[in-house]
Amino acid sequence: MGAMPQEVDLIKMEMNIQAEETIGERTFFSGSLNGFDTVLVFSRWGKVAASSTATTLLDKYKIDFLLFTGVAGAVDPILNIGDVVIGKKLYQHDMDARPIFPRFQIPLTDKLTFSPNEIHVSQAEVAANKYLNNLQSDISIEILSKFSIVHPKVIRGIIATGDQFVTDTQAHEGMHLSDSEKAQAVEMEGAAVAQICEEYNKPYLIIRIISDKADHSATIDLNAFIENISNHYSRGIALEFLSTLQNNITEKANEKIESWKIEDPSVLMT
Ligand code: ADE
């Protein structure tokens, strides 16, 4: 799942599409990707659009896993354009029902934050690093340098989600979860998707590529970044991640077969 058509276009080209269905103004493409049954969709921007799309994926398509990829603005100064943030903790920075509930808490739940399974976060980190190690085979140096991408890195980070495109660094201070847990990247869908997946008890991952520094220049190159850079990252990281999952499935199957093997077949011949 992505928020914009350009963010999922290259993944779509990689898929073997068998069906296409429009529900609630969103088109869901079903087929296979790297041997996995897959449904691909873009939600449009914002928490409502993203949660409604996630609900259809879970409810109608009965997906077992939701992978969201897209762009984000950097809040943490260690992040540069072209870096990748794998969400290890996500929250809705615009959720504020005080004084009835604490700031950021989802009303009538005890939740402030959402955290995907750590094993999946690690697998995504490995996948993203693998992709970045071969970045120049996917995107030319000229294009990378146009966006000043030199040594991009991957971090597991805290993602703040809200229905605002942030273009003012003064807003960063007011959105931190706490003094010790500061937002590192800001976007408009991740924690909404995370909330729905956790309510449906399904695993998920939110992977974000830093497109801007959530400051006055945030909008300048956004479309060009998505069309030239992050669409490639999304495809590359998603494919690496699926390969990691595939290897894990194969390893587990082999371990099982190994455990069934009888060390001494003569024990059967009594
Ligand atoms: N997605 C990408 N950049 C963003 C920003 N600056 N604010 C919110 N969402 C974003």
C-alpha cells in the first residue's frame, strides 16, 4: 500500500496482475509478486483515506500482512534526504482529546503508540540495507546527486503521523511524543494504518523514505523525488523484503523436514 499512484507504479509493473476492483474510489490490483499473493493499492493522502483502505485490505481481501511504503519529512537532524526509516514506533501527533484523555492517546483505548513486530522491523532493515548497497544499479548517479543523495542510511525510527503536511521546523518541537522519545520522521498515514492493523491483530510494517526536511522547502521537489527516487526505493525494498520472507519460509520448512528425518531407520524394523 502507498499513498500516491506514483509511489506504487513500479511495484505494479513487477506484479502479475490477475484482477482489478474499485471499492470506495480505490482500485485494488490483485495478483502475485515474487511468488506471494499480493493486493496493491494507493490510498490517497491522510489518515482517513489510509485507514479506510487498510480496512478494505483486511476485511475484504483478508490480507495476512500489510506493507506500507512512501515518503516522509525528516524531523530528526540526523536524517538526510534519501535515508530510510523503518517505523519501530508510530503515533498520531494530531490526536489530542485532553483533558478527557492524555495527549496522543486514542480515545477509549489505552494506546498512545503502535509498534510492529520487531522481527519484521529487523527483516525490513536488512532488506533496505541490501537495496541501498546496490542503489547505483537502480538509480543513476546523476539523479542521486541531483537530490544530494550520497551515503543514504537506514534507521529504525519513531514516526509521527497527522493530517498536516509539515513545512515549518517550529512545528517539530510541539509534536514530540516526550522529551526522551522524539519524533524522527513525519508523515500522514503510518500510525492510522498501524492502528487498524493492530485492531485486526494483523502484522504490518511502515517504511518511509525521507523526501524533505519538513521545512519551508519541503514541497519544492516532492513530486520529482517520488517519480525519480522513492518509487525505485519502494519497489527495491519491497522485493528484497519478500525475498527475506521467502528465505525464512524455506528455512523453516527445511528445519521441519530435518526434524522429521529418522536418525536410525533400523528403529522402524522391529
Ligand atoms: N510526507 C513527506 N514529507 C512530509 C512532510 N513534510 N509532512 C508530512 N508528510 C510528509
